[in-house]
Amino acid sequence: MVLDDSTAKLSAVEKESHTWDKELARCRDVAGRLKELKKDNGDLTKQVTVHARTLITLREDLVLEKLKSQQLSSELDKLRQELEKVSLNRELLLAGG
């Protein structure tokens, strides 16, 4: 009977050992996956930083181009007004002359 008890205890310990081996393997897999995810997270964080800087630069460029466009539009309006004055003065001179 002592031998049967010892055999039963050994069998239970072997099952428990097998269960712990499986759990250890699962934990190692999870740890490996976690390491990969941390690396991916770092890479993505760097990409976000680059994209954010690019976006800021593009916004600044857009604002500058808008200001240039407004300035050119204003200058064009002034030139049109001057051209209209010159044209009117020419017509008055031709009509009066």
C-alpha cells in the first residue's frame, strides 16, 4: 500500500509538473509577444512624432502660402484700380483732345 500511495503521489506530482511546464511555456510566449509589442509601440511612437512634426510644418507652410496669396490678390486689386484710372484718364484725354 505504501508503494501504491507513493506511485499515486508521484503521478500527481508529475501531472502538476506537466501543468507548470505548460504554464511556463505560455508565460514565455506571452513575454516574447510583450517584447515584440513594446518594440512595435516604440516604432509607432517615433512615426507619430515624425508625422506630427510634418503636420506642423505643412500647416505653417499653408499659412505662409495663404498670406502670400492674400498679398498677391491685394496687389492685383491695386494694379487693376491703377489700370482703370489710367484707362479712364486716357479715355478722357482722347475724348477731350
